[in-house]
Amino acid sequence: MSAFTDRQAKVAKAPPLRGFEHIQRYWDPANNLWTAKILPGEFFVTTYDETITTVLGSCISACIRDTALGYGGMNHFMLPEDNSVGNNSWLNGADGLSTRYGSYAMESLINELMKLGAKRERLEVKIFGGGKILPAMSDVGAKNIAFAKGFLKLEGFRIAAEDVGEVYPRRVVYFPKTGRVMLKRLRALDADAIASRETQYRKAIVQKPSDDDVELFN
């Protein structure tokens, strides 16, 4: 059996953590690791040496890990309402849906890490996305960036690295064990397909019930 096959067979025996069985995982020969691919509205947490990847247009992904344990995860979210950036509805409480959904995406990721033994003071946070990928689109990406930064500041987290805004989609590959991030800025040709997917996603979350509140715990 080749070294590649040995490595793949060994890592393949590690199942996803409970609650993340629905996330697609595939073998990435370029990095010689298993990779979890998350879609809009999903998040994934791992204790293994594997990567997490997603493609972002105007959505935001937060990559968060405990630097001592090497446990980490990534989310992929967008606020459902398309209000102006100046009216930060999460901070002023005017838009309950944005508050519930945006907070849920961030708190779910942080809470899952803390359940595994992560400590708030050891969490390293990096954020990506929020691009205005089509000129005709409203700048919902800017609102997503403002929400993510506002949430993290209010919760006392420092942003260790970021690549946000601008006018292009991004592919992000995150290595929770080390905190390494590989980021590729995608061509404008990819923007139409990503924007179409995100439009459908926004319509879906507007209709999503808001009865799944999450609170951070210490």
C-alpha cells in the first residue's frame, strides 16, 4: 500500500463529530488531508488534523480555533435583511431577524468549541468574505462585515487576520490545527454563479423560523 493510501486510510477512520455527519468531507490530495466543505448557512467543527473549505461572495466566514488544543471550526453566514450599513440593526436591535441569525451563526461555532474544552481567552479569530461581487447588487457584503466585526468587538475577541470587502469572490481553506489559511481570489466569471446561490440562500433564511436562540456560556 502506498504512503498516500496509508495516510488516507488512517484518517478516513476518524468520523466527524456528532452533529456534523451531514457535512460533505472529501480527500484533498494537494494537502494530503480530509476536507470538510461547508455551504451557506452551515458550520463545521473538528478536533482532527483536517481542513475546512468554502466559497464566499458577499457572505462571511469566521475561522475560529483554540490555539492550545488545535480544535477549530468555520461558519458561513449572511444577514437576511438588506438594510444600509449605517443602520447596524444588530447593535441597535431594530432588526430581530438579522440579530437572531447573525448571532446564531457566530455563537453556534463558539459554543461548539467551548463544549470541546476550548477557552475564550485562547480563541483565535480570522474573518473572510463580504465582497460586492456584482456591480448591480446592493452592498450586503459590507453589512455582513460590519456585523461580524461588531459582534467580535462586543464579545471581546480580537481579529487575528482578515481579508474582507473588495469586489471578488473568495475560496477559503482553513487548517484549524495550525491556524493557517489558504485564500484564492476567484475570477469575475465565477461571481454570477455564486451570487445566484447566495440570492436563493437569502430568500430561504428570510423564511426560516427564529425559535432556535443560542446564548454564549463561559
